[in-house]
Amino acid sequence: MTKTLMPTPDQDKDFDFTNERKADLDVAAYYYQGKTVCSHCLRERIVPYWTIPKPGGSTTEDILDGYAEKLGIDRDKGNFPSYEFPHRMAPSELINSDRCHVCRRKF
């Protein structure tokens, strides 16, 4: 059984869910390393392990765009494996029962 971490209130206090939703209305989730992940978990639990400066106040999409540029990845073409870099998932690509692999929040 896969062990997941649940976000604690102090981990979520600086995450602006409203701003994320406004900035990424067309992105419902991300597909990364064979798992569906929400923008919060991608930003708070995966991005910190990448070799980029601390994200600060940018949205998840801004952070991903910057890192993709650094790696020479064209995110719009999507011609890269999800194990290398997260793919955007539109709301139409999810089903009602889909949950984030990390925090188990329903999309």
C-alpha cells in the first residue's frame, strides 16, 4: 500500500488556492511520473526537490514554465515523458473519482 502525506495546516497557510484556481482554470491537475497530482502537491512537495530557486509567490504554472525553459522543454508540444516533466491535465481528462496521489484530495 502506498503511503501518502496529508498536508498540515501550517503547510497550507502560505498556499493561495484562490490565486491558483484563477491562474490555472484550464489545468485541473498534473500527470507526473505515472501519477495524477494536484497543483498544491506539485508545488509544495515536488518542486522543492528540483534545482531551481525557491518559487516565492508565483503560480504553479509560472514555476513550471520557468523550469521547462531552463530544461529546454516546450510544454505546449507535450513531446516529453511524464517521468521527465509534469503534463497538464484538463478537467475533461479527469473522472469524478480521481484524487491527488499525494494528498488524496478529490479533483
